[in-house]
Amino acid sequence: MFELRTLGQIELAAADGRRIGAVVAQPKRLALLIYLALAAPRGPHRRDLLVALLWPELDQARARTALRKAVHELRRALGPGVVVGGESLELVPGAIVCDAVAFEDALAAGRPAEALAVYRGDLLPGFHVTEAPGFERWMERERARLRRRAAEAAWAASAAALADGAAGRAIELARRAVELSDGEERAVQQLISLLDRIGDRAGALRAYDEYRRWLADELELAPSPATEELVVAIRRRAAAEPAPRWSRRRPARRSRRHGPRRASPRRPAGTRSARPGPAPRRAARRGSSGSAPRRSPARPSSRWSSRPAPRRGAARSGPG
């Protein structure tokens, strides 16, 4: 049995992990194997169709000769029990396991999460076959079709996750669906609506802003009126919601005292504590002889004075 990987990479390997480089190195040989593995309807394909698809530049006789050589090389690399047939060619069922086939089988069985795990990227990335426009068109159609089916699988898996209460996983899958949709606006609207539904209105508005910037930068376009109406409704609901309780609480008053209270030093027995002297103004009024002295003229205050004003309530030193 061989494994043919075509989603996000191109690789052909045997059951023991040995890579079959002789097939991958020849584009038309590999294209023939891929077409036999993936083309619908599955089963035998007529030789005249295959030569027209891969060797259109040759006349019928030379094209059929080229096909016979390609089949011979495939059988030599993979063994005689993989590519079989006479006038029509096909792969023996089970001889080659292909990830693209497994992806569609999982979708047909109703297992979108499993299908999405198999889909690791676009079909045949970077693959090109010269002088085979028919095969190139078929490959582009298949690539786009599988990508659309992967986006549908992501939406289905997102809905299933949301039904199971896994909102975070549902959002993750929805974002992947948007990526697979190549900027389709309906997909972005679905993502915005999903974020709004679970209560993440800030996330919904961020998703809209990201899409709006992408449209402006990449396509020089603006979101459609339907998207704008959706966002306006979300903003209205966000504005109508009450503020969280914690934001309405008054901030707790901070204590003016910082750190633990220091204990006063103990004085020796028989001594009296020294009291601070009276304030300068009061001392000036009393004087040393008991008579009040003359008051000096008041100094004009200046708003540009660099000397800081004393704090209110600060203790002033007086005479001893």
C-alpha cells in the first residue's frame, strides 16, 4: 500500500515510509497517478481521454505511446498491482491511500471535524504540468472545490462545537472558515454574528475592523451596506448594556499612613518629655517681655517663586 499526500504538500510514500521519488520527479507521470486517484467518477478512465488531457500537443499515435511509457514507469515504481486495465485504466482499490479522498469520505460520512483535520492545505500546491492545459484547468477546479468544502466543514464543526458549549473552539473554527473563504463577505458576517451571539461584542467589532482594513488595503473597497447595518446594530446593543458592577464602585479611600506604625522610644524614668515650642506667630505676639512687637510689612507673593509653600498643618519649630 502507498500513501499519496496532495493537500498542502505533494508526497508519495510506501507503507514503510520510503519515498517514491521516481514518480514525484516526473510531472506528467505524477499527474496521471493523481488523476486516476481523484478524478470523478472514481473508477476506470479511457485512454483517449487521458492522452487528450496530458499530451494534447502530440498526435494520437505518439500520445498513446507516451501514455504507455508513463504507465510502464508507474508499474515499475509501484509494482504491477497498482495501475491496471487495458483500454481503460484505474487504480486497484486500497492500493493507494490519498488524503484528498479521505477528506471527502469523512465529509460524506458526516464527520466535518475529522475532514478538517485531514485538510492541511490547498490541493497540489505549486504543482504545474507544461503543455497540459486540460489537466491544469481540472486541477484548478478541484483545488477551488476542495477549499470550498473545507470552509463548509469548518462552519459545520463550529456549529457542533457551539452546541456542545465549547464557544472558544467554535470561534476558532469559524475563523478558519473565514480564512478558507478567501475574504468572502458572507463568511465575515457569519463570524461577526457568532461573536455577537456569544456576547463578545468587542471581538465582533474587532473582526469587522480587521475586515474593513483588509478590504481597503487589498481591494480598495468598503464593506457592503448589509455588513454596516449588522455592525451598527451590534454597537447599539453594546451601548445599551449596563456597565459592569465593578466599574460603578467608588474607589476605596487610601490610608494616609503607609506601613506599620512605629513605636515611640521609651524615655528614662524621672525625665519629662520635651514639648514642641509654640508656633512662630504666637511666640511673636507674646514676645520675651510680654508686649507685642511691631509687625513687619507683608512681602508680595510671587507665582514664579521656586521655594515651595509649606504644607498646611505642618509643625513649625519655635523657640526652645
